Amino acid sequence: MRPFAYRRATDARAAVAALSEQPNAMYLGGGTNLVDLMRLGVIAPEALVDVTRVASDTVEETAGGGLLIGAGVRNSDLAAHPVVRRRYPMLAQAVLSGASGQIRNMATVGGNLLQRTRCSYFQDVSKPCNKRQPGSGCPAVEGDHRNLAIIGHSAACVATHPSDMAVALAALGTSVHVEGRHGARQVTMPGLHRLPGGEPDRDTVLDPGDLITAVELPALPFAARSRYRKVRDRASFAFAVVSVAAALDVAGGVVRDCRIAFGGLAHVPWRAELAEEALRGSPATEAEFARAADAELARARPLPENGFKVPLTRNVLVRTLTELAETP
Amino acid sequence: MNGEADTTRWDASTPVTVDLRLSVNRDEYPITVDTRETLLDTLRERLDLTGAKKGCDHGQCGACTVLVDGRRVKSCLTLTVTLDDREITTVEGLADGDAPHPLQTAFVDHDAFQCGYCTPGQLCSAVGMLAEAAAGWPSVVTPDMSAAPRLDDDEIRERMSGNLCRCGAYVNIVAAIGEVAR
């Protein structure tokens, strides 16, 4: 690991200023991904600005009925929060589906959103990777891509976004609060992350020096009936092969509204807008759920080794929605 | 950390060091650390506390698990420079004098290890996990997210999934933890 300077920021503006002063500096949150990537040689910052003590480790109810979650809130505290568990169960389940107890105690909300793909080529500096080294190529397209993207990918990059939490946040339409060099602004998910296109080195729409300070969940009463379901290669402590975050509002057997997002399928937490559109106003039946899944997955372009994800995603969505519809 | 210690100077080859005071098992250690140093390396190489083990060094195996302010973390992914006002507890600090921690006794009673390499991490993780459950934290296998969890074997397995045991002593580890949990 290369030597680096360490500074501790106590407020967001000071953190942004500190990052502006130092070339090739990065923010340090829980460090669960960053420290590993530094050890692997994937990144080599000259300075780390520790933002874990920036005053943002609180969860507050907003006047509009939503929830404002500080970027420094640890994943475990978010999942254990009584209001999150009661009003946004899919968010608690998504967070608890990720990593391990130790990692969740360390990882922050802001860092979780900005973690990097676990594509093995990205993490192996002896291999080409357009995300790590633009223009070097993507061995995954013809190599090991069983667990990589089936939708929204490009010839340059077929990586997936690894976060579970982000899938629930994308489904909820969460607003991400950002402090940057030109002041504060908000970015609404799923718009925080970007598809790879020709610039897979850019995971998000954030600019250099931008600091996530909070995420704001909208008031969404029907999210009390929501669920996160994750399919993985072992029972626990593994990244998603496919995951679904879904909230369902059913009245008189008809879907009034819904929120659906997928994990493990794309470079971004994938908000299934076509499936949502197909479902609104439809009977809450298994046949309609399958029709909605097909509407979304018609856009899938699986690679030779990951075509199984298409029917798997369809089945996981249908099962999840069916369970939600049957929940009293 | 020493107030306004200047840790901003940087060139590609010179290590950056920081003076700080570490609190481990209620002992204070004034120490100068390289910013790159992980807590695991500081404990093992500098403080002669070799209970925490280096397994994968990537946060995947759990052998390095220690408690920071009572919470279980992976010491291989924790930079020591971040810890100057935290209380660190390692496996060496679990016993009360000559009296082993109840989990240590249960691990012996249930033969919950073979080679023992993962055991310090298992013990620290279990201490943290029991505190999490006592605080009412759910896990992903908790049937009702809004209710307090009950620590059955499925819950213990899920909550301990960050600790691998290559000897495969899991059955006895779950039994040992279950005895203390119930």
C-alpha cells in the first residue's frame, strides 16, 4: 500500500474543502471496501479524509413524513432502527442481507452507496479492466461473467453494482443529499448511479469532491408492505446473484401502486419502471406479476453464461409480489 | 491523536506517521503508527497481542474480529489511525481475571474448535453478536422484523456468518453460543 496522509473532518464543508486541497484524496467512511481496494492496489489515494465523525450519524423523521438518514449512520444501526423496520421493512431486510455482522457495524450509508463492483477483473490489477484502467479492455465479456450484468451493460463493461441497500433505496425513490464544491444539492435515486456506456470508470453522477451527507426516504405509507428478497450462491455472506426490492399497494384485489427494483443485474440498482407501469391498475394476480416481470426483462441482453438470471429474476419477482399480495 | 498533528505532508515514498493513544483491554498504549497500519497488524506486531488472527486479510474470514466500543468489527479492515479515542477489546480481554468468559467456557465444554485458529475471532464475534441480539437487533432470518428476535440455531448461524471455520466445527460452535444465549 502506498503511504497516505490522514485527516479527520468534523463537518461536511470542511471535508469538501480538504478534498479540494489535496490531489488524489478520497473520503474514508467505514473503510470496508476502500481499505481492501488499497491493499489490492486497485486504488492508491495520496490522502484519506475521514468523514465518519462528520455530524451525520442520526436518523430523523422529516416534516413530510419521510426519514432523513445521516450518511455516517452505520449499516447495522440503520437496519435496527424501529421506524425503518416498521415503515420500510425492505430497507432493513436489504441492509441485513448484505455482508456480515462485523462489516455492517463498520460500513456507513454513504460508503455503501459508493462501494465499487466486486467484478473479479476490476479487483485484479494483473488483468485489464475498463473501469479500473479506461481503455484497457474488458476480459469479463468473454471470461468469467456468470454473476455479472444482464441489462443496461455496454461492450466496455458488464460489471454489477454490489449493494443490497441501494436496491431498496432505488425502489423507494430516495433523495441523496450531496455537499459539493458549489454547495449542497440533491440527487434522486435511481439517478445517483449511472450505466457504464463508454465511461465505466464513472460509477455515479457525482463530481470529484462531492460528499454524500444524508439520504432522505420519502413518505410512502404502502412501503410498510414491502420486502427484499435476495438469491445468492450460499445461504449468507455472499453478493446477490439476483435480488428484488418490492413494495405493493393493493386495494380490492387491484394494484394501486408499487415500487420495484432489482439488484445483481446491472451497473446500477435497477429500478423496474416498466414492470411498475405494467402493474398499476392491474389485478394482483400471479399472471399479472409474471406479465410485469416480462415487460421489464424484455430489455435483458444476457451474456453466454448468465442467461439463467432472466428466468430467475422473473421467478423471484413473481414470488415476492405474490407473498406481498397475500400479506394481510 | 495529537491535536493538530500535521499528517498532510505527502510524498510517494515516505511513510506518514501519527502519534496516538490506543486503549486496548483497558490498557493505554501511546504509540506512533503508520497511517497504513491496520488494527490487526498493530495488535499483533506492535502490542504483542496475538490473539486476533490474520486469515484472509480481506474482511471475509472473521479470524481478526475484535470489539471496538463493544461492537464487533474486522480489525484487518480497520485503520489504527482512526481509533485514538475508542476502546478496543480483544480475545485477551474477554476473561475476568482468571475466570474465563462464559463463551470461552462454553466453547471448551462443547468442543467448539479443532485447530483453534478461528476461535479468538469466533469468541469476539459471539460476544458482539449476543449484545446485538440483546439490544433487539433483527437479522435477515428474523421472521417478524418489528419484533424482538429469539436466538435459535438459524439465527445464530446467520448472525455468525462472518466467521469461517475451516475445520468445520460449526455444529459445536452453534451449540456453545446457543447455551450462553439461552
